[in-house]
Amino acid sequence: MSTLAEKTAELERILTKMSSVAVAYSGGVDSTYLAVAAHDVLGPGALAVTAASPALPSEELQQAMELAQQFGFRHRVIWTAEMDDPRYVTNDPRRCYFCKTELYTKLCPVAQEEGLAWTANGTNLDDLGDYRPGLEAAGEWGVRSPLVEAGFTKEDVRQASQRRGLPTWDKPAAACLASRIPYGTPVTLEVLTRIGKAEAFLKGLGFRQVRVRHHNTVARIEVPAPELSHLLREDVRQQVVEHLRSLGYLFVTLDLAGYRTGSLNEALRRQRSTL
């Protein structure tokens, strides 16, 4: 098994061979590390590109811009229009495919415009184990995943980020706001805004890792299991209930299983197991 130093050296070799690259950069753990690594190796031959849309929380966009300025890598913000695609809005299990198709439809021309040889994303080895139709779109557009090619797991990315001095090394996992909406429930601007405001409020109360799963009139809150007791403190509980009701939810529930990535994919996995 390769050491982190060996994987880092391999990533540098891959990036050097690529010669130039546009990185799909959300400001999350993986894409930030890749953007900085590409900048370290390729300098002006690397460009980080952030796709702004209603599904990206505004604070995430702001943080991505600040990180680019802090570490001095080239950065552009583009606007994607997945909300104009009825296949995305319908929100079937391939929603992510249509979202990523829209992203790469906009990102790849940016790379060509800038004279960059490749486009790349921050996918790591651990991402390959979940249901991620967006990876299919990446393959269709020839988008590379240098972290996968170099053998990086999520923990590798975190350790390498810490060594590089990136503040994102321990940043909680992030995903677009549409991932909080169950398949079959349409994605609308009103729902995305409501979810974003609900999660921002909870983060303001000190919950770093939080999901508000949208079930029409019901908000299902996920926080890490060790933090369940804090959320159930009477003063905190009352604030959360009052605020989420003010956003339009009739019922505010707490998921006793705690936070886990891709919880809305559990129905798909159960459905497959019964086939």
C-alpha cells in the first residue's frame, strides 16, 4: 500500500504530465486540495472554476472565493443553469447526472477558451463506493479525477490538506442543497432557499456537520450522533423548532440515526436489495 508521501508524489507527477488543467472547484475538502496542488505544480497553467447556482449555499461560494485569494490560485466563477433543465427539476435518481452534465457543458468550454489541456474534478477513491451518476457525466466529457488516479482516499486528502496548511482539512463533508430533497420531489428555488436558510441557522448554533432533509412539510434534521443531546437541550430545541417553522415547515424532526452521507440513497439501496 502506498504511503501518503508516495501518493502525493504521484499526484504531482500526474499534474505535471497534464501540463495544464481547469479544476471544478467548490471550496470543499477535495476540490480545494486539488486546486492548490495544481497551482503548486502548474502555476498559471491551473485554473480553479466554481459553478454558482441556487443549489450552492452562498456562504460556500464566498468561502471558495476567499480561499482562492488566500492561496493565490487563479479562480473564475461561472453560472450554471441546471434549474432550466426539467430532467433535473423532476428529481429522479439521475438528478446528479443532469447537474454534472450542465456543469461540464459550461466548464469544458472555459478550459478550451483558456487553452488548458484538461478538466478535472476532486473525486477521490471513497466517492466511487456510493451511487454517483455524476461520475458518468464526467466520463462522457473526458473529465479526469487526479486524486483517484493517484490513489487518494478521503482521509488521505484530509491529511495532505493539513500538511499543506489548508483550513479545509477538517471541513465537514458538503453536497449541493438539492441532495436534501428526496427523489421524486421537484427541485424548486423556494425549497433550495428554505433548506439553505435552515442549515445556516443550525450552523449558527454551532453544528458544523448538519443536514436538513426536506420532506415537504417535514424537516428531518441530521447531526452527528454525539451532538444529538445538544440539539435536544430545551433552549436549543425551541430555537430550532421556532425558526424552521418560520421558514415554512409544519413539523421539525430529529433523525436518531444521526448524520450520514447519502441518506436519501438508502431507499434506492433497499429497493435494489429486494429485486
